[in-house]
Amino acid sequence: MAESPAKALRRILDSPGVHLGPACFDALSAKLVERAGFDYCFTSGFSISAARLGLPDVGLISFGEMMDQGRQIIQAVSIPIIADGDNGYGNAMNVKRTIRDAIRAGYAGIFLEDQVSPKACGHTRGRKVVPRDEAVMRIKAAIDARKESGSDIVIIARTDSRQAISFDESLWRSQAFADVGADVLLIDALASREEMKAFCEIAPSVPKMANLLEGGGKTPILNPTELEDVGFKIAAYPLSLMGVSIRAMQNALTAIKGGRIPSHGSIPTFEEIKEIVGFNSYYEEEKRYATNTDQVSLQNDVPSSWARSDG
């Protein structure tokens, strides 16, 4: 029997070392993560909102749009995918629906935050969080929905209270999330290595996640050895793929506008692109169902310059 996505993710969490997870935003970026050899992948609400809507991650993208994008991502790869569940899209009852739909979609895990609606993106201004009791009830509702569904989806409890209130408040909430059964803990926007260390010391039996916002976030970007030494089990890189994609497209557009094509080495060959998106594997599988008609069609597709001359 095939291992479920959640079991695969739990196996990763139980294995030694710190495990790095880039964030994808569509099926193609997820395929690239898998091809690069990563064991799992996050989805990024920031990047999905940008790629799908061309809009900022400020609560404009809907629950349905996020789930639809997630299903496309999950179907494209075989590695476990962790959902960005935002704030669960409402109260505890909305959280339960979010969890049930994430399970049906095939997610291995999901992280849920304690922000108000409309939410703000991590590491940006204007973040506000719900009261303590509501924040804890959201995680409890997620755990209940998992039990009721007979699933083992991994629940990652995130608090944004470090930036919204205080570091001490974020520690209190994280401990409370652990007490009601969260599988992994995340404090967003930790501001120093010392804060990261103090976070990893609470609820020592519960794995900790680092959210390493690239290019100017509030949390120090530690290398994998440092992350493991501090006590983290998994680490997300939410903007690397979106950021380099934006820059690459800008550079390509500048070149085209100047009457050039992108420079050699900055663009894959057509053959490489076809391999990445799956043409070659499609052609191989297609051969299993070839008919005599298909063979005639293939022969007719041979360029005329290849045909033997009658003269």
C-alpha cells in the first residue's frame, strides 16, 4: 500500500537533521522542486496570490482559489505538499472546513495562523491577531476536524503575535497550541537568533518550523547547520522561486524589448523545457497504446526531405 502524503511528511519530521522546503506557487514550480531533489514542498499564499491574481497577499485571494491551485500542485508531483491555510478563512467552524478540504485535496500538512480577517502578509505592516482563546480554538478545531476525518494530516500552528503584540505573547501562544495537539510550531517574524533559540526551547517534544523570508525579512537567515543547532526541524523559503522568476522575466523582457533574445545560459533549450514539463515521458507512455492507425500517422509525419527519391 502506498504511503500517504501525511505519513511521508511525518517520516521526514521524525528523521534526523533539519529539512529545507522551498515554497512553490503552481504545478510547474512544484515539479522543479521535486526534480531538484527536495523531500517536500510548501505552498506560498504570497506567491500564489501574486501568480494567480497579480495581487498582494492581503486576504484578497479566496479559499476556493487557494484550494484549486493546491489541487493542481498536488497532482503534478509525488512529494508531500504543505498548504498555506492562512487564518483558516474565518472562525473555528471555517477552520474545520478548511482542514477537511485540505485532506480531500491530498495535502500532507497545513499551517494555520492567528491573524484577523482580512489578514496581512508575514513580515509586513498592519498585522493583527485574534484574542488568545480564539487562536487556541482554531487549532483545536483543526485537530478535531482531522480526527473526525480519520486523517493524519500534519497541523502546523503559526502565530503572528511576535510582530502584532510581543515575543512573550508569541511564546505563550505557541505553548498553548502545543498543549491542544499541534504537530509543529511556527512563530513568524522572529527578530534574532536569540529569539529563535528561545522559541525552540519551549514544548521541546514538538518540532519547530523556521520561516526564512528571503531578501529582507525580519528573521535572520541561518544556514542549515545553524538552524539544526538552534533546534529547528523544518525551514521554509517562501519567496526564492517567485523572486528569481520575477527577476528572470524582467531580464527577458528587457532583452526582447531591445530586439534580442535572453542570453545563452539564462534560458533552457527547447529540449530541456520539453523534458521538464513532461513531453518525453508522455511520448513513452503514449507508445503503450499505439494502434496501426497511429503507426501510419507517424510515417506520414516524416519530413519529405527524408523520403527516398524514386529517381
